Amino acid sequence: MIKYCFDTSGISNPIETMPEDIHISLWDAFCGQLHGASVAVTKEVHDEMCHIPGTVGSVILACKAAMIFEVGDDAWDWPTYVNHAVRMQGAYKVHISEFIGGSKKTIGLNDLSIIALAKTLGKPVVSMEDFVPENAGSIKRRIPNICKAEGVPHFSFNTFLRNEKMSF
């Protein structure tokens, strides 16, 4: 049963600071979440996740079919997802990297896709991005900013662990 939508940073950043060769039980438990089909992603985010190394990366690849919510698959409400994604692209166009010259300082379309998926499924987004102050005239936005604007809960990896009652 899907419980979370993960951005790549929700996995890649924790692996950098808590490597799986040191924090074995943590990553074994996390892989159990993947095998348990509790994590949803878009194809674009999964493509990014395929670059995560080690056992976690291998499990991400092995669980691809359970993780990816494909447009056109009648097992879920993909038309609502498409509507959210298109609407958000218009609403946040001035903040989207691909539309403003490729700035790495703001959100990208992949970020928007995971928020649209989470909104459609009614699930939180897990990422390691921080909310940025929305100063007048600033284009910079991150996943937590858009989640807040869209009424989608945003969790850090530690909040995810606490929510799942995982401690090591």
C-alpha cells in the first residue's frame, strides 16, 4: 500500500550522510519499505534514482514496477495527476528551472511531477530539500515551498523514519 512519494533527494542525501555499509539495519529496513510497495514515484524521478549506488540502488531497480505510477495505467487516477501537473506548470512557471534558463537554484519539472503525484494520491512527499523564504521578486522555490502552497505534506527522511517508527 502506497504511503509516501519520494523525491530522489529523500534517499540520495541520507545515503551520503549515513552510508549503507555503516548503517546496514537502517537501509535494510528502508529496502523493506520498497519491497512492501509503500513508495510511489514518477518515471522521471525513478530515472534519477537509478543512479543511487549499492544495495539501495539495486532494490530501487528491482522494485521499479511497484514504485512507478505510469500515465495511462488505469490502476490509478492518472488523469487527475496530469491535470495537477499541467496546472502546476502554469502556476509556478516563473519558478521552474527548465522555463527560466536552467537555474539550479529553484525547482525543476521532476520536482513538480512528484508533488503532483503526491497531491493525486493524497500522500506526503519525502525530500531533503529545505523551505526557502519567499522574498518578493525571488524566483527560488523548493519542494517544501510548492508542497505548502499545494496543501501536500512534506517530510524529511528523519520524519519518514519517525512516522514509520524506525529507530536504529
